[in-house]
Amino acid sequence: MTTPAPKRSLGITVMPDYAQSEGVDAVMDNIVSRLGCDVICTMPSVAERCAEGLGVREPPADAGAGLVRTLDRPLWGDTALWMRTAPSFVPEPRFYRDSPYAPPEPDALTHREGHVVAQMLAKAKRAGLATQLQVMAAAPPALRVQQRPDAGADEPLTVFGTPVRNRVDANVSLASEGLRAYMRALVADLLANYPDCDALRFDWPEYPPYALDSLLFDFSPPAVKRGQELGHDVDAIRARALEGLGAARENAAAGTVTIDALLQPDGWAADLLAFRSAIVADYVGALSAIVKEVSYGRVGVVMQAFPPPLNRLSGFDFAAVDGIADEIAVKHYTMHWPMIESGYVERLAAVADVDADAIFTEVHRWLGLNGGATCPGALRYPEPHEPHPADDAALYRTVEIAGGQIHRSRLSVIAHGYGPPDDVERRFHAALATPCRNLHLNRYGYLSDEKIARLGAVWRESD
């Protein structure tokens, strides 16, 4: 008897702004009738246009590198704009009594437009879709990718005891008790306001490895304390790292160091990464437990993660968190990959005082994500009309490696809609070619009518 193939799924993240701009029914028609989605994810916030510099840029600027990026679907008539955001719900103060972080502040925009999120979730449920809300895992107020107030003692610190400025992410220390108290309050608030939500999707439940210096996190007071509780000799790890960094700089200048040598199992870098992974796995477990406790097991948990080998640098050990979250989603945010590689090359070359070309060869080989880039000059944030350097082999390999370590959680792949139609379709095909049966599209704003038609046809034909 032949075993039937596992049921496949196609999800999509839709910012509430599009339900406000295009209307809920138009959005639902596009994602259900034309794309064929059976999962929808949105966020608990609403937005309105504002003057430049007063709110947040849409699309996000990604620390300046993403300023070339534009939307494919106009938002209130524009493909790039500045917006002011507000929560789509009125927070319940009693949930936040034990949190050092204040809840998001509702205002007139909340009262005028906030109903759109509940309306979208309700209509999706009636259409037979699974429904999700996405929040930031570790950046209060956590409703969207945004800057947060000063974190004080919760600010992640490098091995040198210093923060990293101008990060893409705004995560506080994952070991912070205050963060956990805030996330418990937020989860309780969201599930009270949105009973139609089937799962919560957490983005960046790790130490995002965009900046090379961020790989030296986290020696903040909360992380040191929690690391010791988890059985790590944090003082020894710090001392070995400081000594090893000095030796690595000298060896890099002499051209005698490789990344594989730095990451050898008994080395200082491996100890540092193991410490980071323990903090991340502990926090993933805490978030999952919060959702299960608050919802009495009804609401699912999705964790979004960087792809291999970046997940190793971010601390998101697939094997360690397998079975803790209901779903682990590997992100194919391929426009970020050359930005990350370029940042590593430039920073390493500056620290070791060596030529960037020599550093490029080693970094490019080890990351293995940007196969189409042949020199440092090719590593830049692609403009909307430019194909991404990630080749099909790299896209397949990231899923294959993750799938080899994930056996109890459901595995999914997030394909990104940013880029020219031919390249978006190519990357979608590459994700479909993997053994993973669960795909998710990020996000609706990058899917022009042409892309929707093409990806919908590919999805139907692949069944």
C-alpha cells in the first residue's frame, strides 16, 4: 500500500496596512482565489501615512541598506512611504503589572482602524484558512519591526562589555526576565482580543547575525546570570574569547586562519556559540510555554529562524529547539544575504588590516549563500529589478540541512517576494523542489498582480 504524501500548505504574511488600503475582501480574493493560500498571518497593528522622518519607512530601511527597496503593490498609492503605526487593540493594563516594559499606547488611529485586523482574521477563518499573528520575539513593544526605548540593563553586550550600535534588529537580551514578563502580558492580551488566532508567529527569537560584532553577544547582566544557571562558565568563556580574538586577528593578518579552524569543537568560538545557543533555546522554550499556558494548549507556536549556516551564528540550534515549537520556519530572505556577507567581509578586513578580496574568498566559501557573487563588489543589497545572488543549490541546501535536524516540529520555508518576477518565481520553484511541503510567502506587499498570477499557477501545477 502506498503511503499518501503529507498534506502541503501555502501561507502568506499580509501587513494590516493592505487590508486598510485595498480592503479586506480584495486581499482575501488575491490570496485565496488567485494564490491558493490556506494560511494567513498578519500583525496586531494599523498604520497611516505621515510626514517623512516622523514614523517608520515602509518598506523597512534595514539600517540604511534597504533604502533601495520598494513595494510592488502600492500602499495608499505609493511604493515607498513613511507611516505612523498604532496597536490594533486597546491593551488591558492588568496584564502588564509585572512587566517593566509598558504596553503599546493606543490612540485615535487604534479606535478608527483597529477593527480591520479582527475583521481580516474572522473572514479568513470563514474562508477555511488557518490564522496567525506575527510579533517580534524580543523587542518590546514587539508589534512590528521598530526601534524600542532604551533597554538599560537588558541591552545585549559583546564580550568587550559594549553594545552594538545601528543594528538592523532591536532585540533586547533574550535572557531578560523583564522581557519574558512583557511577552507573557502581550500574549495574554493578544489572545484575549483575537480569539480567531490559531497560532502566534515569532520573528527573531535569536541573536540576529546581521552585524559581525553581534556574534560576540551576549554578556549583559541577564545573560551572564542565566548562562551560569544553565551550566555555562560564562567568565571562562569570556576570558577564552578575548584571548582567542586577539590571536585570530594576528592570524588573519598573516593569512593563516580559516573559519573552520576558528569553529573547531574544542575552541573558544565553539564555546561562545554553545553559550549563545543555550540562551536562545531557553528563550524559545519560555515563549512556547507562555503561549501554551495562556491558551491552554489551543494556540500553536511558529518560530522564524535564519537559514544554515547563519542559524549557527544566531544561536538558533534546530536540533535543540526541535519539538519545542510547533513549527520552525527557515527564512529565505535572500536580499539580506549579500548585505550580511558584505558586512562580515568589510569588518573582518578592517579589523585584521588585510585586503577585502582575501577575506571574501573565505567568508564566501563558508557561508555558501550567495553563489552568484564572484567578488566583494557583487555583495550589495539588490535593487527591485536585480536578481538575487542566492542560487538554487544554496536554497536547497539550507532546507536540506535544517530538515536533517528537525524531526518533531513542522518544518516550513519562507520564500520572499522581493525582486523581479522571474527571480521571485525561480526562488519559489527552488523552495518547491525541496522535500519541505510547507511554504510561506513574505510578504503580500511585494507581490504584484503579475507575481500573484505566476506563483499561483506554479503552486497549482506543483500539486
